[in-house]
Amino acid sequence: MWLLRTFFLLLFFLLPAGTGNGQTREGDLALFRDDLDRNSLRRAVQHSLEFLARLPPDRLVGELPRKLTAQEVRESLLSFLDLLDLWEHPEKLAEKIHSQFDLYRSVGDPGEGDVLFTGYYQPVIEGSLTETAEYRFPIYRKPDDLVEIELGGFLPQLQGERVVGRLENGRLAPYHSRREIDGLGRLKGKGYEIAWVKDPVDLFFLHVQGSGLIRLEDGRQLQLNYAASNGRQYKSIGRLLIDSGKIPEEEISMQRLRRYLAEHPDERDDLLAQNESYVFFRFVNNGPLGSLEVPLTPGRSIATDSRLFPKGALAFIVSRRPILDAGGNLNGWQPFSRFVLNQDTGSAIRGPKRVDLYFGSGHEAGLAAGFMKSSGAVYFLIKKKAVGE
């Protein structure tokens, strides 16, 4: 019953733009100003269409702003693609969007209009396909004994919920925690290792990001992608350090976390183990892939709560992005807005007021993503139904 009550509360927090808690801030949607290029947007839309083409037309892909089918989202994207010929005429483009689409704004708690935007990226990590004295921290594939159960098959009200574990004496038990895997070696030597890295902190942040590139000593780069998780609860080590008074909240960023771990090596393993969530990986050829199994587009792909929002759908976001100086330090914030596609999810992205924006690959993307923490608004665009439908 708790899940049902939570769902109905969330339902009231996603309202058509311009009404109630979802009231649009003046100027947000006047011209749908987009700070990126049209080609990247077309590419991201096509990737969502690839995902939707694999589904039956009547398959539900989201619960909010209402129950939406794959066909409805597909028709919305195709109609939007037709409008991109007006890219150089923003007034006409905005007029067509307002006339053809319903806009729904996702909002936070009652009375709070903003959602929290964070960023993620694809790290590039030095690694090896064989274990050595230098490369000794393993990256694991999905273990053979890991079991995932979709609860919707047992109780309809639990649709979209799942549990992960392992069978132990005929009963389902929680899967091994981060401490058990990395500290106690519960998976070591069982043939699940697919690569090794030098630095356990790099490995930890690879888990947080969900994908990455392994750079081998011969110069080759191999694409690692999310395969599964142990189903344990994600816990932010940044929040732990804030709550313990070790890092002021206004200073928190991925870079600041790395610095703290480097300066306090005696705390490192225990601190990392506090986040029991553990990710298993696989090699892919065309990535990184989001949860829809289509490539992510830098700046255009977002991750949201997959239990709520329509998979593959088009949205328009309004927020601020970090401006960095030549040394990679935060130098201010720049307002921005753009169209994005809902193509990913994450264990830390829960509820209607969280959006994670994909920044791309490499060091510079990591710097910007690490600082990204800003309030804003997200509007989902759904094609209007014809009169009588």
C-alpha cells in the first residue's frame, strides 16, 4: 500500500505546464531556445525511435504524466522530427510545438517547482585484460548466481519493481555487498573478472557512472557498459561526508570527493563500502548504452526514474550549467535550455524531482559533470490527441 500511496502522490506532482504547481516561469518556453546543434538532437531522437521500434505499439513505457504507450511516444518523436526543418526559424518552431504538443512539467515536492539536475559522464581508465601487480583491482561481469525477479509478475501494483539476490539453500538471499565483494573477495577467482584497473577509487567512480572506457597499454580503448547490479541500496559517500562535517555542503563535487579520498587513505575502503550498491559490466562495441540499450548522446540524453517517466520520450530542460576555468575549477554558472531525450536511469535517480544529464566522455566531461548540481525544470512533450480520440 505504501507504493500505491507514493505513486498517487507523485501523480499529482506532474501537471500540464501553466497549471497549478506546474506553472511555467515566464519566458522559459517562449522560443524553446536550445544551446546545442540540430544534428545532435536528430541523432538522439533517432536512437529513441530505435528503442521504440523494438516494442509492441501498445506497450506501456511510462506512468507520468499519464499512462503512455510506445506508439504515442513514437508518434510524438516523428512529429517533432518534422518540425526540425524550422530550426532556423525559432518563432515558427515554437508556434508549431505549442499547437501540436502538450507540455507537462515535472515538479518536486508540493509547492516546489524545481527539480535537481546532476551530471554523469563516461570515464576513461587505464586498465588491463590480465591481472598484474600493477593492475590488481577487478572489474566483474554479471555473476552466474545473480537472480533478478520482476515483482510485477506476482502483484500488478508492483509493476516496475524488482528484487536482486542469489539462491541460498533454496531461498532468495540478498546479493553480496560491496564490502563482501571487494573486501572479502566473495567473487574472486570464479571467472567473473573481465578486466583489472590500478586504482580502487577509479573503479568506484566507474560504478557510479555506469559505463566507461578502458585504455589498454597498447593504446586500444574498450567500451564497458552496465550489465547488472547487486540490488543493494545506493548511498552517496558525498552525503556521508557532509553529514559527518568532513566536507562543507557547498564544496561537494566529484573532484572534492577524490581529493578527500586521496588525503585520507586510511578511511578510503570503509567509506567506499558504505555504498553497498555494486555494478557489473560487459564489453559493447557501440556505446555507451543507456538503459534503453541505445547509444547516449552527450548533452542530449538524460536519466530519470524509469518507474515514472516515459522511456525514450522528448523533453525540454531549463537549468544552469557550471563554467570552469582553464584549471578545471568552478568559475560560475551559465543558464541554459535544450531539448533532451529520456534514455537512461540510475539507482540514485529516484522520484519526480531528479534528472541526470549525460555530459559525454573523458576528463573535461568529467569535470563539468562532477560540478553539475543545479535546480531547474523539465517539460515532457507529448503530441496532442486529435479531437474525439
